[in-house]
Amino acid sequence: MDIDPIADGDELADVRAKNNAAIEGVNTVTPKVATLEARGTLPMIARPGDDVLTYSAVTTGPAAERPIAGFGEIVVDTDLGFVLEIDGEDIDPEAGYRDIALRTDFAFEDGHVYKVDFALKRAVDPSDPLGHGIELRIQNLSASKTHVSTARLGDVLAPVVADGVVRSSFLIGKAGAPGTLDYTIPATSRYGVPFVRVFGSGQTTRLAVIGRLVDVTDVISGGADLALKADKSITVTGAGLASGGGPLDAPRTITVPAATNAEAVAGEITSKAMTPAANKAALDARAPITDDADMVAIVGPNGKSGFTVTPSGRILNKHIREIESKADAGAQAGLSVKVIASADLLAIAGPNGKGGFTVTPSGRILCKEIDNIYGAIAGVARHAGLTTVFRQFFAGTSIPAGWSVTGWTVSNGLVSPPTGDWATLAMFDTFSALGRKRIVAHIRLDDPTSKVAVVTYPMDGGSYTLGTVVTVDASLGASSAVLLMQPWNGSGAPTGGKSVAIPFTLVAGRDYVVDLEKLGGVNIARFTDTITGKVVTLSGEQDDADGAGRQWGKPGLAFLSGNVFVRLVEFYAGVQQKPFGLLFGDSNGEGFGGVPDWRYGWAHQVEALRGRGDMLNVCRSGDTSGGMLDRMPVDLDIFNPQFVVLGQGTNDTNTATWQANTAAAIAKVLARGATPILQTLAPRTGSTAKNTTINGWIRSRYFGDYPYVDVARALSLGGDDGAWNPAFNNGDGVHANVPGLERWAEQYAIDVPWLF
């Protein structure tokens, strides 16, 4: 309906009614626009691994009506990034194959030619690659988007793991389109949907690009037709050395005359351009310097020469002579070369018998100064854009401040005991739940059959298995080692998770790097041989059946068996040291409240709305205001943010405790030079009295004049602190569903729009 503008003389009640009508209209349109964006625009640019909403098994009908696929797993591939992984369980048992297409369609124009791209790889080889083949296909649709025909593009693919990334491209178009077409689109087809058909249950295939369509008509035709596209009223005319041109109603030529060699040597005319040949002729014609005394001197304003250039190009200068003199002295220092057979190293020693540096058989130079340089480079270049929580070298014999050690000893490194178990720990003593982080351990395997792990010791024991361990287990032999990534509750050996064989033999005395990375809801484990550069990788969603916890807790190491030496442990946060904002919250923000994908968490959506990579989700499922305070020495105090959202309270049971903890948290935020942003509590069944009290404090600005986001009124049935709006709850009375989390994030855009 139309809303009349507010006019002079309107009563206050009339003004309020018009404002409310406008707000109601915005609230009605906003979710519809968001739905259209999610179901229409995103698939046009997304790859299947980038968003679970973007692909379907259905290839006909309007794109917005095709059901979202309920199969496949989004994983991280080292070559392709986020991909859709299809294995045997995803194949239709009756058809024997599975079709995968983006939830979009492409309008075909007569006379146009299109390039169609696909990218995929095998992750697990089938026993019969051709019998478990892959077809790249296209679905032709009518003007009403009904079936016209389907066709295979190219031959059936039979990739294996050893092939790596397989990329395919085809040129398609209707009859009469320019160029040599790989496939001719039927004349009755108005739209098209490229898709992939994967056959067989005994395979695992990763799909990165499914039928990316690009109009390449101009490229195939040799460029755009200027006679059709240019403004014919425009005239282009040469000037200066150039002549010619004319109106753009036909091809035009601009001419620039070139100087001859003789004209270049004479150096008299100004109407022609110099070519490389003419430049050479002019330079060759100059009289050469024939006497060493004929030097070119560069003279300063005081008449004194700064430096002199000889005919041979040598620069003469007092400072340069000093450098040359010192270089000569260094060359005469009497260095000698000797082979140390016992260590099989090449050592360079000076006259005093001390080795300046050592060269290993592989050519690596070992030197204290180079180690220092390497450390500086590693701390700056490798980790640019990250925030260093710590880089702990274990120097001397004392346990570093802020660390606790059980069983290990310190002797210019962490030294493992003769035997170990899951209680043989070296831990950094502060909890963390950073949403993006990386823990890196530099470990020397003095026994190549050792078993050692990088761990996050969980914040909650018993019922929560939300810590994570990455274990290198070579206890069955140096050639039979495996890399495991598992959830851990901090008590006894971990179970479940996933593993991969390490496809090379471990070497005694060699340095290896074990690291564990968290990217939102994805865990990534890596094991790197520092000599060969070979890397083994594991990745997975945190709450999958074979997931590996959420990396909550204290970073550190566990020793199980063998003999290892740890020189350095590093811990990095995945955002710059001065981020725009930090987002504290609980399961609704972390994205683990029964929603189909962690990316729906309100904090992840707020990060995405800002879209600049300068915010960090530090939400933790089940967290309370007290748990938030426990984490702040890492999750807040290492940063200097501009804004910090304090979103805990849903899991608190005592209002006085929440009040005291929130006051303490605000003080910590202010001490970092940041502005706190409070958040009213979302509805929770049975907690209306608590929520009413806490939300009243926030709205009345009990803690100070700080901005707040009124989530409670956005999600409650009555727009107050009472019961859930059933459209926004997942049915448990605690967690928001997908529409509820989207509405939660929208409230940020309403109440604190300057965040975006």
C-alpha cells in the first residue's frame, strides 16, 4: 500500500502510524530479498563447495524451485579450496549415478558462443575408473524451463588420484554461432543448465567448478564490432607526430612516421619518431673514449667530483675503494674447508678453528645468524595478516612462564620422557575459542617410530568432547606412520575422528612440522617434512560423524612414545592484531545449535555482512559470562579491536553473577581501547524472568551509554522478552533455526548499521 508523507501539522499518533507502516513494509520485504539473493544470485557466482544452498540434483524447472541437495560433503582441498565431495553413499542406488548441478540456469542467445568450464579431482580411486566414470553434461530447457534434451560434453572421464586436478572446457552455441563449436545447442532451447554425472559407489570425487558459463562471442569473433558499438559521431584524429584518423563509422588508421638512421645521427628534425634501430645508429656514431684518462666525472655544485666512470664502466669512489679493501681483507682471512665424516657435514672453519657455518649433504646451511633471519622471516612474511599469540622457543632449562609441563623436561627445547601417555602434556595455560587460528609445532623425531600429538586441551571435561588432537603415530614403524585428527575430552585416549597414511618413511633426527588449523567450523591438520617439503593433510567439518571437535581449550603437546625434541611451538589468531570487531557469544553464534551448517551462526553471518575479513568469531557453545572472562586473556587481550560484542547470558542461571561478570568484561574491553556492544538475550523456554531482568539492564544502559542489539524483541512472539516466535526457534526452546539466525544478523544491520 502507499504511505502518505509526514506533513506539517500531523498529530503525533499519525506520525507514529506512518513510521510503523514503513517499518512493517521493510520487515516484510527484507526476508524476501534475502531469499531471492540466496536462491537466485549466489548460484550464478558460487562454486558448489562455497555454499550448501547452491547445488541440486534437479536440472529442470525454475532455479528457485529446485530443491537444495541433501547429499555430499563440503571439504577443503589443498589444490581446489572448498569443494563438494561425492562418495559412494551419495550415489542413487537405483540409477547407479548422481547428477549435480548449480541451482541456476543460463539464457542462450542466438549468434552467441559460450565457454563452459569444469574442474574436479579424484580423492579415492575406484577399482574400475571407467566403470565409475564421470560425465560432463548439459540440460537444455525451453522458454518455460521444461526439458528439451540432455547431452554429454566430450568423452566419459575416468580420472584417478594420480591425475590431480582435471579441468575441461567446451565451446557451445546455437547453429550459426562463430568459431568451432564442441556442441550445438538445439534451436528450441532457451536456457541451459550444465551439470556433472558421477557413476558408481566405489569412488570419492571432489567437484570445484560445475559448468561455469562465460559469453566469449567477442573473443571468438576477434573483438567487438566497433562499427556497431562505437558512437559514430566521435572523431579520432592524430596529433603531434601522428596523423590520420576520422569518424568512427569505419576502420581508421593513425600513422606515425619513423626517422631513418641518417636522420637520427644528424639529430636535426623534430617531426619523426625514433625506432630502436635509429637509436642504435645515433649511439654508434658518437666518438668513443680512447684514453683511460678520458673519464666521465660527475661533479657536484661545489666543483668537487662525487664519483668517476671509466670507459670500461668501472665506478671510482673513495667509499667504494674502502669496500673493496675490506672485501680483499675478508678474502685473505684464511678460511679452510674440512669434512667431518662422523656427522657427514661440510663445515667451514676460520683460522681459529671455529666453524662459521655448516653445510648439510642436501645443501642446507646451518648457522646461528641464518636461524635468526629465518625466525624473523617466518614471523613476518609467513604469518602476514595474522596475530601472534605466542612463538615459544624452549631455551635454557626452565619451564617458560605461562606454561605447565607434566613429564617433559626443558633443555634448550622440550625433551620427551622415556615413556608417555595422554597425561604427558606441555600446555599453554590459557583457554581459547578463537574461530580462526593455527597451532604449529616444530618437532624433531629422534626416534622415527615415535607417537606425539598437537592438542587443544578442552575447556570442559566429561560431557564435552570438543578439544582436538592431531597425532603423528609411527608406533607400527617409520614406514607405516599415520596422521590422525580426533575429538578429545582431555581424559584418556581420543577415539573416532579420521586418519590418513603418511606416504613416506620417517627419518631419525629429522625436523617435522605438525600444525592444526581452525577455519570457522573446519579443522585442517598438516604434517610436513622440512627436508623434502612433502605435506600430508587432513580436513573435515567439526561436527561430522568423523569430525574432530572444535579446538576449544589450551594449545599444547602430548607425548605417547618414542623420543622427540620440540624446538618451537607457535600459536596464531586468524585476524590482524587491530581487528574491526570481536564477536563473543554461545552456540547460536558459533553455529552449532541444530542448524544444517555452522555458517548459519549469527556471528558468521555478521562477519559475512561486513565482508572485509577484519572481524573474528569467538563464540563458544554452552558458554557463560564466566567462561567468557576465562577466555579473555587470549581471545581479547592479544588484540586492539575497535568494537567487541558481548553476547553471553543465555546459559547463565544467576542474574547477579551475569551482572558482575558483564561489568568486568566491559572493563576489559575498555582497557583495550575498544567500544563494547551489548546484546539482549534471545528467548529461552523457562528463562523469561531472568531474560526480563538482564534485558532491562541493557536497555536502561545500566552499565553505561553503550550501543546494544535488541535480539530479544526481534525473535520473540510478542516483540518483548517472552516466548519464542515459533517461526524462529528450532523446537528446543533454546536455539534459533535458520530463519531465526538470519533475523538475528539482520538486527545488527538495524541497530548498529555503522558496523557494515
